[in-house]
Amino acid sequence: MSTAPQDVIKGVLKGDSPSLRSLRWDGGRRRRLAFDYYREHQVPIRVARIFNTYGPRMALDDGRVVSNFVAQALRGEDLTVYGDGQQTRSFQYVSDLVAGLVSLMESEHTGPFNIGASSSSPPVVRREL
């Protein structure tokens, strides 16, 4: 059963629907909700896909690759590399993310727009870290 985007948003605001936090792990669902609302109500939106971000105040237990590596290094453990280590990741510092988000918000681009990958900074192979 599908719920109209505006009903989901109203429910979240009233507190009788899943919280926005529970939606954060499902990027496809968030984008679909935003674009449905945009199409139905012609409300300007901006959709960003954010890549691995690091910087001050990262929680060591948040489960992301950078914090996992830092936490293991601080404990003197070997860094865990899953698979064959050939997976690639793009990393960005938090201030670069903020600059990208501000630029996106000031633009007319609806999205989705990738923030964090560029041709000048190729992805890192995890085994090379």
C-alpha cells in the first residue's frame, strides 16, 4: 500500500508516522518522496547524493568506512578490508560537502546531484588506504 508523499510528510510532522530518521537509510525512498512532492505541488527541491564525508566530531561508532578505520587504528588493530580490497570510495572533507550543498541550494539544479566525487580526485581503492 502506497502513501501519498504529502500524507507521509504531514504524518511525520504530527508524530504519527515513521520519523524522517527512519527514512534516511533508504535513499531511493527519500528521492522518490521528494520528486513526487515536487511534481504534485511544484515546490522547488534540491536532491544531493552525498559521498563518504569525514571531519571533526565524527562518531567512532557510526559504522562508516572512515570512522571504522580510525577507530581500529586508535585501538591498534589491523584495518578491516572486506572482499578483495578493490572496492572504491570517494572521500570528502566536511567543509567541502557544505560548500557543495550551498552551491546546489543556490542553483536551479533539481538533482539528483552527486556531491563528493570529481575527476580531479579519483576514488580511492580501499586496499590502498
